Amino acid sequence: MAFNDIPDRENDKDFLVDASWFNSIKKELVAAFGNGGLIKEANLQIIADGGEIAVDPAAFKPLIPVISDGGTVTASITPFGTAHGFQGGKEIILLGTSDVDIVELTVNDIDDGIISNGKIVLTRFDQIILIYNEGLKRFIRKE
């Protein structure tokens, strides 16, 4: 039985899902909803010029505080790498933490690039939400 085949009602009555069936689809549930389903705050990441931002693929909606390794840096044109394995709809929240050590993300209409209405500049308390679109293979800025 697959995740989409989950039974929820029979004869107009709700019933519980068998534990063995649930355990068989647990991996699919974690992939779809993450571990816990809440925003998970990650550790501060120090980003070098051209560097990537690491994202825990199991985190449902990670909040990642970022800072540059000195001055203003521009992250990689594929800021989350190209082998991330995210499913469509994955949301990532980035939070700037410094007015001096700034992280910038540029718009790059390439596989695993970012689509936005302009360059993203993350200074202290600036935040951005990006959503991965699996069909387009792009991270789209959430407005």
C-alpha cells in the first residue's frame, strides 16, 4: 500500500490506521512533511564568497541564520548545491544576522538557481523564504 492509498473512512465511520502500515510509509511521510512539521532553527552558517548554504533535507521548514566570512559576499549561483534532492514545495527561510558581514544571493535562471525580483541582500534581521519548484528546478522567492 502506498501513501496515496491511505484509508480514512469506511461505512461513514473514521478508523485508525494500522501501525504496521504507518511504519511502512514513515519514510514517505518524513519526506513529505519532515520531522515534526514545524519551523526548525538551524545553527548559524558562515558563508564564503561563492559558497553554498547547507540545508538539512529532513527539516520541514528550516530557518537558517547566515553571516558572511567577512564583508559582503555573494553565495554560489546554486546556493543550496545541485545534489540536494529536495521535493517540490520545500520551503527554506534564510535570516541575515549582520549589518557588516552581509550575504547576497543573485538571480540565476538555471537549474537549482534562484528566481526573484532582484538580488537578495541579507543584512541583520532581513529574511527571505524560498520555495523549491521541482518542475522548474528552481528556488522561487515567496512574496
